[in-house]
Amino acid sequence: MLAGHYAPAFIAHRLVPRAPLWALLLAAQAVDVGFMLLGLFDVEGARLADHEPRLIVTAGVWTHSLPATAIWAVTCGLLAARLLGSRSAGVAIGAVVASHWFADLLVHTPDLPLGLTQEPAVGLGLWLHPPWAWALECGLVLASCGWLALRLPATARRRALGLGAALVGLQTLSEFVIPTPPVFGQLAASALAIYAATALGGWSVDRARGAEPTASPREQKQP
Ligand SMILES: [Zn+2]
């Protein structure tokens, strides 16, 4: 899953505005950042193909197993709570990190380990039906980003919607146009660039939001 992973981040930012959007967007892909980096050192890895499923995790215990997901979520949540000085922001970020596994569960073929070994593994396999996988991911992004945008001031709203549209475009290109990268290093480089660019997009929404706060009438009266 690519764009769909960002839906929990958009939802969490509407529910807990103290958690910065850039950090939530990064949290949504935290375990994939780990997977790509570990894959570059052959600690984890995937089999790539130009037919469905285009990616099968062959070694993913450290990042894509259920127990590892729990550890990643708690660690990132505690770290975020400390750095941001907000317990609710920490909980939001931890929950978004955990959401990655459950979103992957929908699309992956059975390659997500349930324990500390690669087998047994689970996955509901929506990737075998690309139009449905595409529709699910785009639907999740549009609904969640639209719901967040309703709460944002004008400039931040425009930027958030722009980010959502870019993610839908990216999903469309990666699903139907761009072929699977032939080697893992190429996949990792492009994935990491996408994760960084998306977080940067979130940061620009945060900035716009900070510059034009939606003040309550009571706050406006204060000198
Ligand atoms: Zn993943």
C-alpha cells in the first residue's frame, strides 16, 4: 500500500491537531522507512515482479511482523510524546505507526509475519486486483484528506487538498503506468524520496496552519 497509508495520518491530525501533520505522515510510513533501509543492507527484503503481486515481502520480521509493529508503535509514540511534550500527540503518532500493518494486511498477499519468523504470514491480497486496490487507496486518501481540510483555514486547506491530489496522482502512476523497479535499491530510493516529499508537503500545511490560526471569537477580543 502506498497512498492509502496516509489516511490514518489525515484523520489523526483532525482529531489531534497538536500532532504535526508532517510527523503523522512520516509515522504512517515509519515501518516502511525501516524496511527500505534494512533492505538496502539485506537484513530484510522483497521479491519484485512485473505481474501481480508486484511485491512479496520475503524477509520482514523486523518491520512488518505483528510483534514488531507493536514495538515500533510504542517506541515512536513514546518518543513523539516526549519530543512534542504532548501525550495525546504521542498516542496519535503511535496509533498511526500501528495502522501501517493493518492497511498492508488489506493489500499484501500472505507475507506479513504473525510472529517472530517469516511464517506463518497473512495478507488479504487485494493487490491481485489492481483496479480495486487503486480505488481503495484513492478513496481512503480523498475521504480522509477532505475531512481534515474541512477544519483547516484557507491556505492550509488548499495545500492539504493539493497534497491529497498529488497522492492520488502518484498512486495512479505507480499502479498503472510506472513499471516495478527491477532492483530493490531502486524501489527503496524512490520510496524514501516519496516518503520525504510527502512529509515535506505536510510540513507546508503545518506552516500555513500556524500562520493563520482559526481564532475563536473570545481569543480575537483579547488585546
Ligand atoms: Zn509496508
